[in-house]
Amino acid sequence: MTEQISLAVIGGSGLYAVGGLTETREHIVETPFGKPSSPIITGMMEGKRVAFLARHGIGHFISPSEVNYRANIYALKELGATQILSISACGSLREDYAPGDMVIPDQIYDNTKGRERTFFGNGIVAHVGVADPFCGLLSQQVLQAVQGVGAPVHKGGTLITIEGPRFSTKAESNVFRAWGMSIIGMTASPEAFLAREAEMCYAVLAHVTDYDTWHISAEPVTVDMVIQTLNKNTAAAQESLRLLVKNLDEQPACNCQHALSDALITNPTIVPAEARRKLNLLIGKYIK
């Protein structure tokens, strides 16, 4: 089933397909953690194979809290992807990150509550390092691609992930601003952490669709506001993706690809057979 996939794209709100793919194939993948959100589409772009997964399902019927993040990451890993770009809508918690802009965050604050956050447990423990939760090399390449098409983009900032699916109250929004958060979304956690456990590079291209609810001179965020802004940004996002794929470093010299090398703490001799089987895709090169 494994292919040589240069980049996997996870599309969020407003992005349910990638234009310009040729030689497309649809993959129905089953994982030890259940089914991913949608069939995974692979195809050729700029001479490289790209995979696409719709995070909220085709037609957007899966809420942020219901997304099977583990199955999504596992399925992309199983298909042969080593790098993931998440394209997501976000609200801005800063005046200078305006609706219509794009942001490449470099930090994340997980404020979600009831999600499965790790592949590990049930007899095997791993403490993966996520001090820098997004791949610096991939994030830089994404930034250069967006700059290359002339779209307004900001480098860096902290993305706070809330549980959703509701939007924030004004009090919550102002607290997040006081904490120093830059943008707000609902899906990067635990996606980024699972990608690190799967030893995959992961970066976020966030579309600013609104000023959340804190901005006194702007209307509070609505679904219509989000969709209108995303529709305006679609062309820039597609062109940025094409330029990213064209110039992508397919063998990044970063630590993401070896994140488990010093993270597994359980004595291999006591790891249950079922855990070995279930996690072989992730741990097979470390625990025989």
C-alpha cells in the first residue's frame, strides 16, 4: 500500500479537495484506530505525488471534537507520507493579523479537553518531545511558497486550539489575548502531536477568517464570515501549495523523522504482543 508521497495535505474548513492533481487514486484505508475522516486521494502535482485528506469528511459532517485524528495520521503514514501540511481556518487574536491574511504558526497551546492525544498506552509508553511542535524546515518552505505567490502572510505566532465546535465568548477571547496567543483554531491539537509521534514533519498554513469575538469594531465571527474569507483565499492557497510541492525538500534534515528514537521508555521485553502489532508501523524500527 505504501507509495512515495512527497506531501500529505489535510484540508480543514472550506478546503475539501486539491485542484490540479492528475493520475488520481482513491484509497479506502482501515487503521488499528478506526477509519480516517475520508477516503485519501493521491495524485501527481509538479512531478511529485501528493495525498489529500478532508479532515471534516466530504461535505463537512465531522465536528472538530469528533475527528479521528489518530486514524487520519496513521492512514497517511501507512500510505507512505512523511510530511504533512495542515490547511486550516483560524481566528485572529492580534490586530496585525487581519482577516484574509495567512499565518505560519511556530507554537501551539492545547486547550482542548476530551480528545485522544497519543498513539501510546495499553502497555507501551512514549514521551515524545514537542518543545517545537511544528517542523521548522517545512514551515519555512510553506512561508516561502506563500510569499512566492504574493499573498499576505505572517511568520510565527502561537496557535491556541479550543475544543469547539462553538466559537469563543468575549471573555474567553480576551483571556487568550492576555495569555499572548496569536490565532485560535479547533483542530491542530492533537494533530500536531500525533504527527510527531508518527515521526512525520508537520506544519500549519492558517487562514485568518475573522477577529474571533474580542475586536470591538468588528462583527463577532460567524460561519458565513469564515466561508466568505476562505473562498477568497482559495486561489492563493492552491497556488502556494503548487509552489511548495515544486520546491519541496523531500528528504528534510530535521529531527521529526527520528522523534521516537529517544522517546520510548518501556522495556521492550514486556511490551504486549497486541501493542506491538497495533503500533508496528510506528515502533517497528525500534522494537523488534
